[in-house]
Amino acid sequence: MRIYEAKDYQEMSRKAANILSAQVILKPDSVLGLATGSTPIGMYDQLVEWYKKGDLDFSKVKTVNLDEYKGLTHDNDQSYYYFMHEHLFDRVNIDPANTNVPDGTEEDPEKECARYEKLIESMGGVDIQLLGIGHNGHIGFNEPDSTFAKTTHCVDLAESTIEANKRFFASVDDVPRQAYTMGIGTIMKAKKILLIVNGESKADAVAKAFFGPVTPEVPASILQFHSDVVVIGDSAALSKIPR
Ligand code: PGA
């Protein structure tokens, strides 16, 4: 695992965009595993800027997103489908047919999770998976648990996640209670992992995940066992790691 320190959010975003663009330049038909949340917005903005300058071409890129709220339709501005179109897909020359987000409107979890897992396999696996990290150490919507979930599954969101995400909804009651997410096993199969994190409030999660014991109580800790992980954190997020 390599940990790079960035001085602030902007630098974190630019460094992360550098790695994703290198991936796309070296392998134009890469399968990118993408993530939502507030952390990657700056990185997507940077990629769009480079695309507009003519430095990046997404025409052959394929994407699979980590997760989606169950029950939200594509036109709901809090769905991750909507987020991805707003922040990246509608701003670059990616073929919408090559983009994939778990279908939150599919009511049958078994059907949707099996479909998604098969889809990733049929694409040849993920070349690079982008991740954020939750305050409780979650990755995707893999919440602290007694075991590591292997494949794409439907989760009940932790109260702390509902609390953290309520800022995006009119009220806490509007936050969906369930989501579809790639499993820890799905994430670990990605050839490379790029985790980005910023802010003091994540410093404990970062220290526990990358310097504590590997445990499903801190889902991101499993990344210590992946052979190709890059973590880019701003100084605040890295303020509690051992030096
Ligand atoms: P955030 O979410 O980027 O909105 O902080 C990250 C996560 O929960 O994985």
C-alpha cells in the first residue's frame, strides 16, 4: 500500500485524477470502478477539465459503480445514477451504454445482485477501483459487520451512514434505508485500488483502516491485503497515522 499526502482537497483531487487519467491513457478501454459521495467531486471536475483540453478520451472507457440506493429512480437527484451523469458521464465523451450503476429500482435483491456481479465478470473485471471511506470505515456501502461480504448484495444502512448522508436529503426520513453495493470480495478483485480521503473527521477511520487490525468491523482494513492500493489523503485525513 502506498499512501500519498496532499496538502488540501484540491491537491488530493488532482493527484487522484492523474492516476485515473494515466489508466485511461495507457489502456483506453479500461474498466473503471467509480464511486460517488462528496470526496470524488473535485477529481471528476479535474478529469472533465483535462477532457475539455483534449488530453483525455473516454470513448472506449467502461465503468461500473460501487453502489446505489435501493428504491431511488434514475431521475431522483440523490440517486447515484443521477450523480454520475451530473458529475462525469454527461460532461465527457463516454458512451452511456458503457456505464453501469446497480439498478436501485430493481426490487428483487437476489436478481439485481447476481446480474451486477455477472456483468462485472463479463467485462473482464475492474482495472482500477476508486473508493472513498466512511467515518465508520465503510467502503461502498459495506458497513461494519461480523464478516466480510463477498459479492454484490443488498445492505441495511448503518444509522451513522444515514446520519452522514441526510445532508443531501430534505429530511432524515427521506434517506433510503437500503442500498445495493459491490461486496468486499468484488472490490478486492479489482486489479488496482485508488482510495481518496479528506478532512479531519476521517482521520480516525484512516488510522484504524490502514494501521489497525484487519477486521470486518472496519471494512476498509481488508485493503491491507490487496497487492496494489494507493491511498491519497489530505493532511487532515492523514493526521492520525503513525509516522
Ligand atoms: P463522502 O462519502 O465522500 O461523502 O464522505 C465517502 C463514503 O462514505 O464512502
